[in-house]
Amino acid sequence: MTILAPNPTPTASSEAWTMIIDGEQVAAEKTFSVYNPATEEVIAEAPDATVAQLDRAVASGARAFVGWSKTPIDERGKAVAALGDLIDEHAEEFMALLTQEQGKPRAGAEWEVYGSAIWLREIARQRLETEVVLDDDDRRVITRYTPLGVVGAITPWNFPILLAVWKIAPALVAGNTIVVKPSPFTPLTTLLLGRLAQQVLPAGVFNVVTGGDELGKRITSHPDIAKIAFTGSTETGRHVAASAAATIKRVTLELGGNDPAIVLADVDPAAVAPQLFWAAFQNNAQFCNASKRIYIHEDVYDAVRDALVDYARTVKVGNGAEEDTQLGPIQNAPQFEKVKEFFADSRENGHVFALGGEIDESQPGWFVPVTLVDNPPEDSKLVVEEPFGPILPLLKWSDEDDVVARANDTVWGLGASVWGNHVETLQRIAERLEAGTVWVNEVHQYSPYQAFGGHKQSGIGCENSLHGLNEYTNWQTITRSKNAQV
Ligand code: NAD
């Protein structure tokens, strides 16, 4: 197994991986192992940051903030865009590394790596202009947007580089500095990004520290961090919000989801099946926005189910490093155990498997077969919880009010989709769904200009667009009297 350590010499040794603190590459006394989920082999040792190292990173961010926040926004934007160009230049390295540490096949790695470069360049162009609220004979009132200070970014393991970029780009464009903590399961692409960033950013503007959940807790309670940008599970999000509350930090929380897809009676089963398949199984269903409940109208239920089964049989699951692989493994051992619980629950409750259902653990790698469960009860674990793995319930509906109520009967509200040919019906149902993004006859279309965030317990705030940029600023109103005698 070749390890693509960023610089200077590719080796598999622990020394190759360093954090980025105050513009320097910093090792830690302790390290933790990073695994390739397709082989279960250790591919690298990553530094386990000490409390003192986190403090150093935050202090350097605070020092750098003084100059960076005063740097003209066009210059900040140029530096952020240049980081996007560096990703493009190192795309092959990023993609190989991403497949090794995350497990995703080439197509998914391309989407994520090139997407990260695009996001950096596009967010770099966004501006929050000062608003003149009032300008009459008596008074001039303006609202301007000022940066917050040091941002703490905490990211998950499913899209490690893209979800870091969704935080880094707006934070830096708005004039903040940042300390990023990637998931301990996928720290390597973020470490590579941090190292490259030092070519285009002043020291201390972009720090990367690596470690486990304890390090995350220290970030959320750190007195000198002004804002937490977090993507992860709803359960962790609750802890993050509680911890950040002590110092009234700003928070953006992008959390879990249980996205419904509603399939109308007028679809062509063969045409819609591949689209529904990828809506559910992209990134091996380790996707906050994966369609996790497919509600199919009873008139076409059997036909859509059978078309899904036929299509799923053509999809190759395997090591993402192999060219023809379309779906990789589950990313880590704890998640593999969690996914197995959904299989066990469905088996114990006598659910019917339209496809899959048996996990073969005789070979290395955390592999799970694509599994379709035929119309399980609405209150089953598989329907109510977020499996975050390739086991999907297909559910039957006949009445529009009923299916909308079932789709909305969840604590989550991240995304949803509606599929069919009758435009008014599609629009009517879309507007009734309680979700931050509702896709119609498509899914997973994101843009740097499109607000993305969750309703209900799927999160607070949003990422991307000027709304997302706004979350990295304070509003400041300045009101000046024109006639005062002073
Ligand atoms: P997780 O919540 O376990 O971990 C996310 C990050 O939080 C990791 O870096 C982890 O080390 C850190 N962390 C853990 N405990 C912490 C604590 N108490 N305080 C501070 N930080 C802590 O999530 P995960 O398993 O890595 O990711 C999967 C989850 O993320 C799923 O629920 C998925 O739906 C969600 N997700 C949401 C979005 C979105 O944009 N809404 C995107 C991707 C993933």
C-alpha cells in the first residue's frame, strides 16, 4: 500500500503527518492510527494534539486575525481562490488519499476534490455589502458586516475535504481565521489542505489540529474561539450547542437527516429507478442527504421495487481504488457495527429483503451489500432512525395527505425529494415538506450560491450563499445624527 503523505517525502511513517499551527508543521508526542476501510490496514499515524497545541493554534489564529481582518476583502478572496487552484494542481494526490482514508471510489473522489476547488473559488467572489438603511436630512444609518475572530471548524468523515472547505472558504473571505479539526477517521486530506494553504495564506490564518472527540469538546468550550462551524450527527450537535452556549459562541450546525423521497404514480419505473438508487446509495449511503425512506405510490410500487433491484444488481461494491468500483466500504469500524444493528433489527422483525440482507465478514474491509427492505412497518428502526449505510426501506403510499404526514413525521428536516411528471402535484407536495432543501426530479444538486441547511433537529443556520457567508460575521449598525449640537 503506497501512502501519499503530502510533503516532502511520501512514506508510511508517522513523522510524515503533521498538524499546521501558526504556519508550521507540528508533530505530536502521541499519534492515532488511520485505516483504509477497504482493507482494514493502518495507512498512517496522525498526530493527537495536546491541549497546549490547541491553545497555540487558537492563539496564533487570534494574532493572525489582527492583520487578516484588516486585509482588503479582494486580497482575502484572491488567497482563498488560490487555495482552490492548489487543490486542482494536487487533485490526483487528494483523490488517491481520499479513497485511501475514506473508501470512496474515483468518481466520488473527483466530485468531492474538484468540487472543493470550485467552492473555494466561488465563495472567494462573494461579498456582503454595507447597507445604507437610512440616509435623510436627520440621520445616516448603515449596517456593515464584521468578522467574528477565530472560528473552530469540526467536520465528519463522509465528505472530509468538501465539508471542511464549506467552512474554511466563508470564514476566511469574511475576515476570520480558523482552526479546523477533521474527524479522527479521515484527517489526512485536511492535513494536506492545511499544509498547502500555507503557500497562499499568512501564518496562523488556517490551522489544522487532529485528535479525537475530546479535542472537539475543547474546541467548543475554548474561551478564545468566537464561532463553531460543525457538521456531524444530531447527537453530537446537541453537545456542541450546549458547550458553545457557555461563552455565547455563534454556531452553525449541519446535522443528521432522514430524507424522504416521494415517488408519484405517474413515473416510468425503469427510468426513475437508477436515479432513486443513487439518491439513496451515493457515497455508500453515508450521506446526510441520502434518501433514507422511499415512499412509492402503490400503483407503481412493485414495478419500481423490481426496477431498483434489477439496477442495484448491476452496481459493483468493492475497494474504491479498483477502477470499476461504484460503491466502497463503510468508512469505519464503529459505523460498521451501527449499520449491522439495522440488518439485525430487520431480520429479527421478519422484514422482507427485496435484495441483500446478509453481511459477509469473511474478507477484510467493512463491506455491506446493497440492501432493499420491502415495505417494513413505519415505526421500524430502519424507517425512524438514520442508518448511514446501504440499507434502504421501500414504503407504499396511496393518499397524498397521508404520505406527506409520514414524510414529515420525523425530528429531522434536512432534505427531501419528489419524483413524477405532474408539475402542480410535484410543487404542491414539495411545499408541504418540512426540509431545508426539497429537490424535484433530482437530488444532491448543491451550489456555492444556494443556501444549504436543516430544519428541525437537522441543524441551525446554513452553509453556502450570502446567507452562509453572513454566519461568519457580526452585524454592526452605525447611526449618525446629522443635526446634533455637540
Ligand atoms: P460525529 O458527530 O460523530 O462527529 C463529527 C465530528 O465531531 C468529528 O470530528 C468528531 O471528532 C467530533 N466530535 C465528536 N464528539 C464531539 C463533542 N462532544 N464535541 C465536539 N466535537 C465532537 O459525526 P460523524 O459520525 O463523523 O458523521 C456522521 C453524521 O454527520 C451523520 O449523522 C450525518 O447525517 C451527519 N452529517 C451531516 C451533514 C450536514 O451537512 N447536515 C453532512 C455530513 C454528515
